[in-house]
Amino acid sequence: MRVIAHCPKCDAGLPVSAAEAPETIKCGGCGHVLSLTFSEAIRNDARVDVCPVCQGGDFYIRKDFDPKVGLTVVIVGALISAVFYWFGEDLIAYSILGGAALIDLFVYGRLGDVTVCYRCHSEFRGKYERTAKHFDLHTADVLEQEYERKIGRR
Ligand SMILES: [Zn+2]
Ligand SMILES: [Zn+2]
């Protein structure tokens, strides 16, 4: 399982391999040292049960989507179709635009789910069994505040 831990000080994303399970990692952004405690299930890529960063047990699932990739496809498609449109080839222009949207849908549909920690926003990617529910705003509000108080941000 690959874990992206978020630095409590500066929010930088720090990639960690759960199989190696290091006890600490140093933030490349601000030099803050995070202590990590990996559970057996996370180490074995079986389940996400306890967050190695904040020791919380509340997670949600979201699509592993990089909005930048999707946007690039649409922008490139729009640029190419604008050229055809300029030369009066409307039909080709619209087909390209439609094609770009289709590619976007295809990319989106193929994405896996990523588990995210409500408190510290650590992300967990791997073949493990997804047990978390979808995002709930109320839970996020409560748990994020609790965590931020704990690390002294509020
Ligand atoms: Zn940092
Ligand atoms: Zn966490």
C-alpha cells in the first residue's frame, strides 16, 4: 500500500511505502518530523483500519481523480477544434470536442478509489479491500476540527 501522509505543519504530501513502515518521516517542505505507526492490516495491504499519522479510525472513499489531467484533455481538445472551426469545418470541430469529453469520461470511469483519513487527510492507495463509506461533510467538520485542535492549529 502506498500512503501519502500530510505534514501537520505545512500540509505537504509525503509519500510513504506502508510495506517498509518507517517509524518517522521528515517533511521535505518544512523539516517537521512525523512519527508513524503502521497497523498490521495497512502493512499487509489488507485494510485501512488505523491511520498511521493521526491514529484515527475514520476514513472516506473518493475517486482517485487528478483534475489536472482531465482539464488538459478538454483544453487540448478545445484548442484543436477551434482551429477546425476557424477553417469552417464545424462538423470536425464538434467531433473533436465530443471526443475529448468522451476520453475524459473514459479516464474517469477507469479510476480506482482512494481511501482518505478524515482527520489528517492521509491518502491510501493499494489493492486492499475498500471498507470506508463515501464522504460525509458533517463527520469531516467534526473530525477535522478535533485534529486541528490536537496539533495546535486552532
Ligand atoms: Zn511540513
Ligand atoms: Zn489520519
